[in-house]
Amino acid sequence: MKIIVDSLGSDKGPAEILKASRMAADEFGYQIILIGNETELKNISTKNNISLQNINIVNCSEEISMTDDPTDIMKEKSECSMAEGLRMLSQDEGDAFVSAGNSGALAVGATLIVKRIPGIKRCAFAPIIPKENGFFMLIDSGANIECKPDMLYQFGVMGSIYMKNVMVVKDPKVGLVNIGSEECKGGSLRCDAYNLLKNNSEINFVGNIEARDIPSGNTDVLVCDGFTGNIILKLYEGMSKELFNKFKQILLKNTKTKLAGVLLNQELKEFKKSMDYHEFGGAPLMGISKPVFKAHGNSDFRAFKSAIRLAGEYAKRNVSKIISENIN
């Protein structure tokens, strides 16, 4: 299994990506093709005593930044590391591609270089997010600001396939984000999408899901347009951070609370980890003909290693092929 990894674009720099690649090669037996500044990567390897066994470096020093226009990947930044990785994937030089770079550029590049699965209207970012008991997929979380009913329908089908085949969830429950649980809520977009999802007997559609029920709900795949999904994702992230900041303030308030903090230290660490969606690695770009994964920009080496693992699982289980067969 060959995984193409973009070492540029990460907030934490290429050292974290190299560490993650080393761990993935050792733990999963993957061959890693690392794209980036060869001199810099070899210096990092030497300085940190990181072996490059089963890691091939493809020299590419140009990076598409977070402030670049997404379409630049096909224009001014067509020689960047992300574009090179996508080209290699499209030419079967690797089985999957992982990047922590510009999300918009990744969606544009994957669509135009690797191409969508025939029949798929739009690709969609689909991160895995923790909930009260387990986790759920949020699809779409930012690739498509405006959607049509058949797009939301396809998101539900693709999400169900991914959760069943990669996350090993039996008969995944698919829900549609809406302002009420009734079928008639949400305007024509969501009403029409509701009917499309309801009439597909191959997926386990459980109806509309209100925002307050997302953290504690029993839904495995949460379907929405990219605008709504990105707000949910960022709110989840912000509320989680604020919640733990409040915990910290309480525990440092006085001697009594400090003592309680010491006693609960391990439990609090476990709770924080269980509510951190970075623990689930990268988000697949669903609908692309080959596995493309987006890691969070500030992923440390553990989170990025998880993204590499999930990309490998996606490739091994032929998820793109299964999606193609089901959509057609």
C-alpha cells in the first residue's frame, strides 16, 4: 500500500508530517511517498534521528498557502506539492493522498486532476466527530456552500458506505440536519432531499435531526450543505475549547478545586481526548474517484498518522468503487 503524503501546508511544519509518516510506515506497513523540500526533510530526518526506510521523498518546494485562491492550484501554483501529489494519485503512482493544506485548493485539485466518481454531482468533506456515545460523520462540512436535493441525497449514500466499510458501523443511521423533525420543515431543498433519502431502501434513513440533538443523538451520518456543516464543525470545535477552558478555570480557583483537579487529572484527560475530533484523523473527500484525505491544519504527528491510516483503509476497502456501483 503506497500513501502519497503532502509535507507542506501544515501549521506545525514538515517535521510533524515526517514523524507521522515514520509511524505509519512502521505500524501499518505502508510505503510512504513524501512530497516536499528534499533538503529540509533530510535535515529533519538527520537531526531527529528519523529513519527514511520505506519513505521516498519527491522534491517539491512550492506550497499553496491558506491565503491563496483555491483555483491557483490549477494556475499560478500548479507545481505546488499538493498538485504534484494529486497528479501522482491520478497516474496510479500511489493508492491514496493525504494533505493538511488549503481545503478549497484540495477540493478543486481533486475534482479537476483526480476527477469525481462518474455520476457524483459534487465532492464533499466528511470529518468524523465525537458524540456522547461514539462518533458520527458530518457530510458536507465546507466543500459546497449551496446544494441541490440530489447532492444531499448522494452525500447520505456516500456517508453510509464509508461508515459501514471503513468505520465498521453496522447499518449506519443517516439523518438530515434541519430546523425541526417534521418532514415538511426546512424549505424545498431539505423536503426534496428528505424524500429522496427516505425512498432509498438501501440506507437506514432516520429523518430530520435538530442541532440540539447532534451531540447526544443516535445518528451515524449527518447530512447537510457545506455552509451549515462548516458552522456546525467550527461551533463544535469552539464550544469544546471553551468548555475545557472553563473546567481549567474552575479547577485552578482555590486549593480545594486544585486538589480535585489532581484527583481527576486522568479522567479529565480521557474525557478531553474522547471529545476531540482530531483524534479521528483526516476527513475523506467523498465522491472523488480515488482516496483523497484532508488532515486538520494543526494536526500533530499522532493525528496525521491517523489520517494516513484511514486513507489506507479507504483504499484497501475499495470505497470509491462501492460508491460508484451504488450511485449508478
